[in-house]
Amino acid sequence: MSSCFDLDDAIAATASAPGPGVRGIVRVSGPGAWRIATAGFEPDRPIDESASRPFVVRGTYRLPGLRPGLPAEVALWPAPRTYTGQELAEVHAPGSPPLLSRLLAHVLASGARPARPGEFTLRAFLSGRIDLTRAEAVLGVIDARDPRRLDDALEQLAGGLSGPVLALRDRLLDLLAHLEAGLDFVDEADVDPIGRAALAADLSREADALDALADRLGRRDRSGDAPRVVLAGPPNAGKSRLFNAMLGDDHAIVSPLAGTTRDTLSAPCACDGVLVELVDTAGVEAAGDAISAEAQARAASEADRADVVLACSSGDSPPIDLPGDERTIRVWTKGDAAPPPPGDGPWIVTSAAASTGLDELKRAVAAAIRRRESEPASPTSARCRDSLLRAAASLRAASGSMAAGAGDELIAFDLRSALDDLAEVTGAVVADDVLDRIFARFCIGK
């Protein structure tokens, strides 16, 4: 990846999802990107190469060996206000994989080289368009496999991590400049003394804030101390009876009347050697009153935050759309009363009344949890947590020195240490091998 740090050449890659689609995209970035992207392109109107704002032009590509021409749109962005900070172009054409492969080959023959994994986002970072935490957030959005992880990545992409860190760095730089001015110009009358007691308290609060941020990063890949397994489904689907059966105890109120469960109920549950937090929720239905609406909102929130969702159905519950993501295990409850519809699988068939299918269900839950725990942690969580904790420790040391009346040299040393650690978080100071590890996880074209 180190050879990718040179920004003096143009790179190109297919930037749309693999496989056929209505539209496919070939992206080009770097010096001469406009010229490369429009080689062999016959626009419907002249291209203004001096344009200062992005624009789109329609036309036809004349590709070697392809008859007739390929209809396409070319979007052109002038530097430096682009994603990569460089001249940028995108060719939008029918999303046929053979056509896109031929179009990309034509672009490469016109002067670009193939982009490596993550190289577009790497260039955005190297050109100062985004900091390293936002670059990692792009990867988080790409890799997100459930709503909770997507929300975390989008929050980080919007500056939820780098914003507070950069603001703190600015405040610490101002304080360090004031301290060092006092050291260098101790005899100058216009260098104001610092209110040490107030600043010591401020630094202590900033350290607490960094600890909280580090703790949040540490918990990012886990919604609680134990994985959350949420029972979801329509009213009268047997969720509460299954909840009790899995626990081996009567925690939830069970009734033949639909809608008995109105609030969430949770308890620890051992599933094939994995301890989980089992959560029973209200049946999914149209809200009839304010209390029902709140119950539905809580049930939806629990399902969104779940590590595993047990989507429950039965023969005497109304049909409902079941989520189809990899967190979901489809459970047919009341299997002693009626089997699941033929050909509508796969189901894990259980019966709380007959105590059947429970061991199989628990094994499936444990397997799903183990699969999720084998996924790599958020790159930002793994990379930044220690830096934030070291910065917090340096700020506490500076706060203690300031409160004890220590010399400004010692306080300045601790502040510089904290600034160095925060610089590692945002990527203001970063080693090439760290960039290699981060961007090697990206896909090509991003």
C-alpha cells in the first residue's frame, strides 16, 4: 500500500456494486482524470474544461470492438472540492458487467492505472478532505451488517468522534501556546498568568470526557455486557411462553389472549455455553393507543439493537413480514399444535408445552453469536481506544501538576503528550504501516 501514497498519477476502478444493475459506475481520480474519462466520448454538448463547479454531460462512447456506441453520462468535478481533493470523473453507463469491464479497460488504456483497495478514500485522507476516523467510518458503512453498526458508522462519518477530539486539540494547543509564551517571555508584562485552579478542573473534565469516549468505542461492537437475543413476532405467537421455556422459569406472564406483553422483559440465559441477555417484546401490530404505540416503539428499538433476533411465528398468529438479515433465526413456536407451512423454511420448530426444539434453538443462538464475535472489530475502536486513554492520563497528570503548583515545563510536557496521542486518533500523525492495515480492508473502487 505504501506505493499508493503518491498522488501524482490517475487511478480508476469500477465503483458500483458487483453484478448486473440498471447503472454501473467507473470512477477516475487524479491529474488528467477529465481527459482520461472522456477519451473516446462524444458529448451531446461541448465540455467546459474551465468550469469551476461540477457538471454532468450526456453522450456516447466509441469503444474499440463495440458497435453501436455505448450511451453514457460523464460527471466531472474540478479539484480541489472533490471527495479525493483531486480532479474527479465518473462514467455512468448501463450496469452490465461485460460492458463495465470493457469501459474500465478503455479508461486504463487512456492513461489511468487500476486503483488499489481503499485508494480513493486514502487519497481523500492524504489530501486533507477527511481525517482518519472518517476514512475508517467509510469502511464501517460498507461493512455494516445491521442497523446498530450502520448507525455507529454514520455517526462517526458525520464527525461524532473526530469533532470532539479536534475541538479538544484546539483548546489544548491554545493552552500550550499560552504556557510556552510564559516560559519564553517570562519578563514580558503582557503575558497574562493562567488561572490554575480553573484550568486544572477543566483538564480533569476533559480527561473524563476522553475516558467516556474510549469506553464507548470499547462497547461499539457489543450492545451490552452480554449479547442481546430478542424475541420478535406478532401477538399470540408464543414469544413469552418460549421466553419462559428457554429460561426454565416463569418470568413472563403467559395468557391465551393476544397482546398480553406490553413492555420488554429481559433475563440472562445460557445457550450452549454462551451467556446471552434474552429479551421478550410486545407483539408486532398496528398501535391502537398511546401505550400500544410506546410498546411497539420499544419492541422495534430492541430488534434494531439485537445481536440475534428470534423471529417467532405460529399456526394461530397472524402472518408478518420477517426480517431476513443474518442476525435472524426463524422460530416456529407451538410446533406440537401445527407444523410450519411446507416449503416455507428454514424454521427451527419448538414447543414450549412439550419442551421440544429448545436445545436446537439454543445451539443456533450460540452459533450465531460466535459468528458475530469472530467478525473483526471496528478499525477505529481497535486503533483509537488506547490513544484516547493515554491522552486522558496525560491530561490528569497535567491537571494534578497544575493544582500542585508545579512548573509550567512539566505541565507543557504532559499537554504535548496528550496532543500527540490525539493526533494519532485523527491521523494528523500516523505511520505508513497503520494506513496499510486500515485501507487493505477496503474494497476496490472505494
